[in-house]
Amino acid sequence: SFFRRGLTFGRTGNLSAVDTDGTVIMTPTGVSLERLRIGSLSRVTRDGQHISGPPPTKEAFLHLAFYRARPAARAVVHTHSTHSVAVSCLRDVNSTNALPVLTAYYAMRVGELPILPYHAPGDQTLGTAAELAAAEHHALLLANHGPIVAGDDLAAAADALEEIEETAKLYL
């Protein structure tokens, strides 16, 4: 689990995946990924209408922005991973590529990692900025916040996110 691997803590981080019917299943708001259960997931339409389950993560708009920008994506993962967040707080980070390519796996799974400017939690304008950037990049770093990654499936998105965290750790 993301929680056991130290990629998220407390009630932070959120995941989503596109179901076979085209709806989006995502983690609910205010739930620790350690305690996440299949029966406690939220289901929303691609335009954000809540269909069933508890209310979705308050960052659902970010996931939906990625799906609009990357129609082939089937999953999105967002965490507040310690080392990635630390990099996102640095003053002199290259805005077009926040981390150097230190390993072959980083090059294969991530490539370039643009950093988006800081937005307050829940600021919907971050969705617009993320959608524009996600059209060109499947992984982004949100300033003072953390990484968000889209993938062909949950495993691919998670692998790329873990690669970002490990590279951030090496970089620091």
C-alpha cells in the first residue's frame, strides 16, 4: 500500500481509476489510504457528478483534469510524498523539469517533470493549470504540495510516482 511504503501519511493522497463503463472510481475525501476498502470508494462521472459512495476526494478536480488532457489514461495517483514535496518547496527548482534524470528507470517512467506554481488547497484554477500541463506530460509536481501522475493503469501510475519519490530522495 502507498501508506505502508511511506508515500503518504495520515489522510493525505488520493487515487483514481477509470472503470469499464467510463466512470471514475476514486478515493473518498478524508480517508487514510491505510484504511481504504473497496466498498468505501467514490464513483463520479468524467464531468465530476457524484454517482455513488462517499463524497470523493476534494482533489477530484485534479484527477478529472488529467483524464480530460490524457483520454487514454486509466489511472491517476497523487501523494504528498516527503521527498517529492521537499523538492517542490525549493526556491530554485527548474519549472520545466523539477528533477534531473538520475536513473534509467526515471527516464523511462517519468521523463520531464514540470512543476506547477503554488495554489491553495481546493483552488479550482489548479485544475486548469494541471489540464494544460498534463496535455504534454503524464507526471507533474505541484509546488509545496506533491506529485500527480497519470498512467495506463494504477500500477503504471504508481511505479512512476515511486520513481519520482526515489529520485527526489537521491537528489536531496
